[in-house]
Amino acid sequence: MPEWHAEKVLCDTRWDGSIPVQLTPILQYYGLEWHFVKMRQHGVIITLGKRPIIFLNEDLPMTASRFRAAHELGHWILHSSRIGSNCPFSIGDEYEANRFAAALLCPKALFTEALQELQDGNVNFYDIASRFNVGKAVIVNCAEEIAGV
């Protein structure tokens, strides 16, 4: 379950409960290096020896880069045995990495509070996306996946 793994990552890395979730200390905790480069893909994770490296498309907006970095971390956490192999990730693997990324960047308890504010009319989807520093599509997916809306 990707959401459980995302919560475990937040716990293991001693996340302070603030949003937006800071990815740098989390990536460092797992020994992941990351670089912004010119590339066609949004992002990719590879290993050089045993060292995991995430490459992110430098042309993506920061919200998309954050999601992609969390997505690639999800592959590292959920599918690390397949990184660097000749076996590409399946559609199911990609879906799991997306769910992991959404749960990591929009922790359930805080996201549920934000949804309550939305229902009360105090904020809109853009306000929530800004608060969590993710794109609006991530907020919509979190509402569907994480909160069951």
C-alpha cells in the first residue's frame, strides 16, 4: 500500500509536520542524489553502482518537479529491486509511485483538514495546491485517493 509507505517515510525521516513537505531532507535520508537536466522525460531514477540518482526535467514547474521527485522516491521505496534492471516499470508500478508521491506531499491528516476548509468554503483548490506546493491535479487526485472524496 503506497500510502502506508509514504507515512512510514515521513515518520522515519522525522518530518516536523509542516507543509509543504520538504523533500530535500527526505531524499538525503535515503541517500538519493538529484539533478535538474535537459531531458524529454519528466524524471527518471537510475543507479550508478549502488548510488541512486534522480534526474528531473529542468523545464518543469517547481510543483511538477516536487511531484516527480516524490514519484521517483516512490519507485526507490516500492520497486528498488527493479531500478537499473532491464525490466521497465509496469503501469501498475507507475500508479503506485503516483499514489506514494501524492500521499507523501499531501499527508492524510493535514489534507483532510484542508478538505474540511474547502467544504466550509474557506479555501479553494488553488489555495490548497499552493499550501502543499503541488499542482491542482495532485489535489484533485488526493481528494479522490487519499480522502475518498
